[in-house]
Amino acid sequence: MKKYILIFLLLISFNYSFSDQIHKTESGFPSKPIKIIVYTSPGGLIDITTRKFTEIAAKYSDATFVVENKPGAGGIVALKKVLSQPADGYTLFACTKSNISKFVSTGGTAYITALDWLAMLMADPECVITNRKMDISDWDEIVKDAREKKGGQIWVGPDTGGLDHVTSIKIWEQFDFKSKWIPYKSGGKALAALLGKQGQAYVGNPREVLGNPDLKIAAVSSETRLEQFPDVPTFKELGSNELSNEYMWRGFAIKKGVPNEILNWYSELFQKVNNDPNWRIFWEKGGIEVVYYGPETFEEIINSDTKFFQHYLEKIGIIKTDSDNVLANLGTGKEFALLVLLFLLINLIVGFLVYNSRNRKLLSRILIITFFLSLSILFYILSFVFPESDVVGPSVVPRLWIFLLIPLNILLLIKTLTNKNKVEEPGGNVNKVLKYILFLIVYLVGIYFLGYYISSFAFIFVSMYILGYRKYGTMLIISFGWIVFSYLIFYKTLYVPLPIGRIIEILF
Amino acid sequence: MEILSHLVEGFGVIGGFIPILIIMLGVIMGIIAGAMPGLSPSMGVALLVPFTYTMSPTLALILLVSIYIAANYGGSITAVTINAPGTPASVVTAFDGYPLTKKGKPGIGLGVSLISSTVGGFIGTLILIFFSAPLAKVALKFHPAEYFALAIFGLTTVASLGGKNWIKAFIAAIFGLLINTIGIDPISGVSRFTFGISFLYDGFALIPALIGLFALSEIFKQLEEGGHKAKAKVDLSSNWPTIRDYLKLKFTIIRSSIIGTIIGILPGAGATIASFISYDATKRLSKNPEDFGKGEVRGVAAAEAANSSSVGGALVPLLTLGIPGSATTAVLIGALMIHDLTPGPRLFVSNPGLVYGLFASLLVANVVLLVFGLFGSRLWIKVTNIPKKILFPLIFAVSIIGSFAVQNSFFDIISCLAFGVFGWILRRNKYPVAPIILGMVLGNIAETNFRRAVMMGGYDVFFTRPASLILLILGLVSLIFAFIKSNKNPKINKMKGAK
């Protein structure tokens, strides 16, 4: 009898351990690996979030997750990748609040409505960090100092128009002062400036003070004090009611149009991961709040974030309000096409004139000079599109380079024309190179349509043939060896998603 | 000394079979990543980070720094043998390394680059271990005005790089600076010259440009000259530097290592600038500067010692302040975070084993690199003997996959090819292409710091801060000197303009 009870218990526990698994949907989702697109390089916080997620998710589902890094343009490149895939639920977008800022400033709301916002999994309150070693490090002193300096106080942080920047503008508004925002390439470099006493305050994440005892959180924008930092006052305590809910979130989105059944499958998975003790411990130790907001609440948060960024980005001048400015179209519109046409025309005319003159042998030399000159002029004209700024604006430095490039080229042109007898036109088999370049272009087109492996095999093989190599056995081994090498090293070890080609993607 | 006893503990941490194996693995992977045009040290480390997520934090860190060190050396292999610098910093190594190969002496270039790399790496690590705290304090004092002045000082190296072709060299450098302004303006957040193409929001990536300008243009050039038909005849058995040859380079290596470490410490500067500046310093101090660019071993030694020692420097702000000093250390911070560790001064207290284990592994990795390099050099030198008909297609294949791997972007492959064609046209018209890379590396540093400095303290800040003023004067003086030396009819006004 005991034996049967034991077996019974075993069966129950067996059953129990499996009941935790999320089963496939009725239509059999997922039947292939799920790709998660991350908009930063490996090592970024969202990358770590995603990889930790896949690790925990593996406990609850037998789906395979593949993380793909698509860095660039603050998430626009990753977003375009997600939107280029079919809405079949196999491509997730790992996103953060920073993306909303970028989407609002580049594509407007079109980017935001193209996605279903599945789940928000984490939230870190924004905080003001100061340097203990400086005379002023408490919030009240910062405010007092800022009002005294009347705009001369310096705040440092990453990324103009990003969450930290926009949050600090909101903080200034609430406390009725204005400081200077000096942006750095990354939060780390801005923190270095704070430690070097070049700025008075930094806006970021509470976790950023953990490594260095000189850093101190002056105020935090959460509803109540943080557990890890019980001495840090909230903005609410300091007198502002509007700053108790400023936080950076991380979560997942998916292209619009995925069947409900699959959305529910994800919803269940996200909740399971959110409740997992390992997941919670891992993040909470680092001072990150683990949350779960499902599609409906998340959507609301996104809507309010969108309005938030629209309001402040207009204020900073990143979103242009006066689009009827004639120059504004120069960057992209019809006027721009005309400019480029003009650019090509100048070069063609110069080329034609020189070719039909006595200076024919100087053709390539003069064309390079006109290329640089016309490029300078083109960029100079385009630089008028940039908004003006009271201090050094975005057009100052490009124009500085242009003003150096133009006289140097004119000088070179004079030198070239006066020393023309010394010139020897580089000789050699130019046609061969041009043919080879054409062949390389064919290879690139091949990669795009037929994928990396097929095209590279063909390219290496034919390329050796073109160069005059005729040992076919060796050619086969080398071409094939390269394919194996790139598959094992780049695809398998380094997770570089080599293109499989549009045609193959459509067929399979 | 406390540090020494900690260091002994550190060696204890990495004393086992597994850590040594990990270091060896890291060094091999680093050499491959560095040698592969397209995988820069930061790329190599970044791509392998996911691989370390499941390891213990100490092993993960050991693996990543071994890769970091070896990758800085690896770049010189392809720079010397085929003029395809594997990393941006090894562009400078190619200046004299490749001419050595062309002269049939690739062994000299490879030998010198290996020894300079490992000695430089060692010196950088020692400076890191013993002087990191005071140096970090100095680095923090570096104001945007000084960063700008440093960038300008770096740009003045173009004057001596260009020699008689100085106008073309400056045009190339300024072209690099100008295309570096393409993308979202880091200060105001507006997009500049992007033409609505989202791939251009971050500007042209450096690595595809580097591969195109060097590796591809070199092959185009050789195809034009019929180089693919020529059979390389290099005597592989002889032509290695002797101990005496190495000893002659001792001052060059030590000086360049110190320059490299110091520049490596400054957050945002880095290996590439360090190589350019120490190459320039070595050339200026030399009795026969005209030999540089034609296969002068001191040039190779200066470049390699500087870029390898910058690794130790870059780790200074990471460990003492918790701030990444380079792209690679930024990746290291991410790697530490997934293991629940926050880099910074507290790490010395909370995880001394990890920190000193890291120091010990840096020293060991340099030794391992030396051993592998010595054996390996006999292997890489054979690259120069592969028939060009096989080698060229493979270089194209590597270039294309390498450009793609930078951001998994097809656009980068296209830009690599475009830079290749452009570089070929420029080179056949006697424009040096290295200044373009220098311009692309320095452009962002120069511009953002210029604007930050002015926003913080107005235009006169560059002249009222002593360090910035000294750097600017040094730059001006070096320009004038380079100029008087290279040109009988100096157009100094023009050169001042270039500043």
C-alpha cells in the first residue's frame, strides 16, 4: 500500500512540476524559435534584462528564445527590423522608456501605434545624484544655489532629449529655477564630470551610486522612500507633488496584428517570469523595482509617456513646431533632391570640361577636389536647416570644418594646375578593378536576396576563378571552409545573425 | 607593501587549471578577433559577453580582459601582413609594418609588434596596479576644454604624417571630421546631414570605414597593379629581430607605453589616439624622421606599445571610479552587472579577490600572449605567402562579414564597399587615408568637448585653463616644426587655420 501511495505522490509531483509549464496554444505556437530584438549592443542593461528573461522563461516554456542585437539610432533600427517581420508573434521588441523619446522625435506617434505593448517588467525611479565631496550636495542647497546663479548652475547627464534630460527640465519647473544641461556621450562619462566637480548634479538611476562612495542621491522621484536608500528624501517630501512618478521602465512590445491567442500566451509567460523568485531577487538586489503591467495598463503608460515627451521635446526644440520654414524641407524633401542633383551636375560638368581640355590627365585629381568642394557647399547649405542656439549650436562645428576644407582645396587646385607637368597619371589596369567592384556589388545584392551563405560560397569560388586560380578542388574546399567557419564562429559563437536572404525568408 | 600581498592573493585566485585555460582561450580568441578586420577589441568583447553570462564573475572577467589585451595585439598582425588593420589603433602599426612586409621582412614587423605589445601591456598593467588611485584623480580634473585641446593636439599629428602631401593629408583629416558630424548631434539632439535615412542617425560606423579605406582599397590597388599575379617570395626562416634589435627599442617602447597608459585613462580618448600621438612623438624625436612610413621599426614599436598599454589605462577609471574609460570597458561594466557586481572603488573592499585576480590575470595574459605570439608569428607570416588569388577573395569575405558584425546591419556592408572604392580613388591620387580615420575618431571628441567647454565657461575657457593652453600651444608648436621640416615654403597661416 505504501508503495502505491508513493507512486501516487510521485505522479502528483510530476504532474505538478509540469503544470507550471505553459503549453502551446491550440494552433501550436510556438513552433519555431522566438526572436527578441534588443536595441543596444550586448552588455547594455536592456540586453542583460532580455537575456535574464530568456533564462527564466526557459523554466516555464519549452520555446527557444534567440536574442538579436540591432543597435543604432536609439532603437529606430531595431524597431524597423521588428516591423519588417510578419506579425506572427515570433519577433519581440525589448524596449525602454528611452525608445518613446526617440520614436516621438523621429517618427511621431506612427511608430508607437505600430506596436502592441505587451508587458512592462521593471521600473527604476529617476533621481538626482550629487557629489559628496562638493560644497553643495543636499537638495535644498542645490535649489538655493541654482536660484542664486540664475541659470549658471551646471547639470550633467547622458543623451539630449532622453528621459534624464527631460526629467531634469520637469524638476527645474517644479522647483522654479533653471540650470544648464550639459550632455555627455554616456551616463558614465557624465558621472565622471560630476566626480571631477565640473557639474553640480546628475540625473539618473539610483543604482548608479552603488559603485562609488562619493556619489550621493539628493532626491528621488518615487512615491515613498526607497528600501535600499532609506535616508534619501523623495521629491514629494521636498515639496513637489508632480514628481513622485518619474521612472525609467523596461518591457516588451510586439508588432500589431498578432492573434489574441498568442498575445495571451505571452501574457501568461510574462506573469510567470514576474513571479519567479530568482528573477525578483536578481533585480531587487540592484535596486530595480520589478513590476508587471499587462497590455492595458502598459498602453496607458505609453500614452502618457508620449504626451510627456511631446511636450518637453517641443520645449527643448528637438521637435520642430514651425514646419512651414522654407529651409526645413532642405534636409529631405524635393528641395533636397534638387540639391543632390545640382551636386552631381557640378561634378559632371567639371569632369566633362576637364576631359575636353588640355588638362585631361589631371581629370581624377581635379574631380576629387571638386567633389570635396561641392560636398562642402552642399553641407554648408544643409547646415542652415539646423536650429539656431544661443550658445554654440549644431551648425558651428560642421561649418568650421567646411571653412577649413574649402581654402585647402582651392590651394590644392592652384598647386595642381601650376605643377601640372610633374604629374604622372597613375597607370594600371583600372578596368579590372571596376569589373571587380561590379562583381562585389553583385555579391552584396546576392547576400540581400539569397542570403549570406549561398552568396559567399559563390563569391569566393568565382572570385578565385576571375583572378586566374584554376585548382578546382582547392577552390571548393576554401569556399566551403569559409562557410563552415563563418557559421561556427560568427553565427554560433558570436550570435551574429547572418542574413539568410529575402527570398529564402519568403519561401520558408 | 599591501598591494603586493594582495597581488599574491590575486595570483592564488587565478592559479588553478581552469583560470589559466580561460586565459589561454581568451588570448586565442582575442588574437583572432583583433586580427579579423571588423572585430575591434570592444566588438570582440561585446560579442562574447553573452557567452560569459553563465560563468562565475571572476572567470568571466578574466576571459574578457584576456580577449581585450590580445585583441589589441591581434590587430597588428593583419596590419603588418596585408595592410588591413584589424583594429582602429593598428592603423598606425600599418604605417611602417606593411612597408616592412613589402620589403620582404614581415618577420621584423611581426616580431617588433609582438614584443612592443606585450611589454606595453605589462607596463600599462603595472601602472594600473600601483598608481591607479592618484592617476584617476588627475583624470577627473580633465575639463572639456582639455579634451578639446587634446583632440586638436592629436590632429596636429597629421602635419607630420602627411609630409610633403600635407595639404592632401589635412583635406583627408578634415573630410573625416566633416563626415563625423553626420548623425544625431550629441549636444542638441537634432539630426544633421542624415537625409532622413535612419541608418545615418548614428553616423558612419568607424569599423566599416576603416576596413573599406584600408583592406579593400589595398586590394583594389593591387588588382590595378597586377599584384594578384605576383608570387610573394619571402624567406620565412630568417628575418626575425634579434634580442639586440629589441633592446635598441627600449626607450621607444617605454615612452610610448607611458603615453598610451595616460591617454588610455582619460575617459573617451583611447587606444587609437594614443597610437597616433606616440608615433608622432617617436618620429619627431628620431634622428631620421624621413625613414618613417618606409618601414622604420620604431614606428611599429611606438604604435603597438601605445595601444596595448592603453588597456591598463582604460581599466583605471573603471576600477577606481566605476566609470568606463573606453568602449570596451563600457562592455565590461555590463558584463560585471549581470554577475551582480558594480565596478568602482567599493569593489576593492567587497571583492578584493576579484580585483587582484584581475590584475594578476592581466599580467599572466600578457605572458601567455607573448608565448602564443612567438609560436603564432611563424604561422601568421605564412599569410604573406598565400597566393594572392586565394587571399584576396578571403579578405573580401572577411571584410564584408566583419562590417556586418559591427551592428548586424546591411547598411554597414554597403558603406564599407563605398569607402573601399573612395579610398582606392584617393590613394591612387596620393591622398593618405589614415587621416580620415583619425578625423573620424577625433571629430566627436573635438566637437562635443568644444561645445561643452563653451557652454560651461565661454570661449576664453581654452586659454584660461593652464592645461588646455599648454596642449594648444604644444599643438601649434608641433605644427610649425613639422612644417618647417617638410616644406621649404611654409604656409603657416594656412596651417594655423587648420587648427
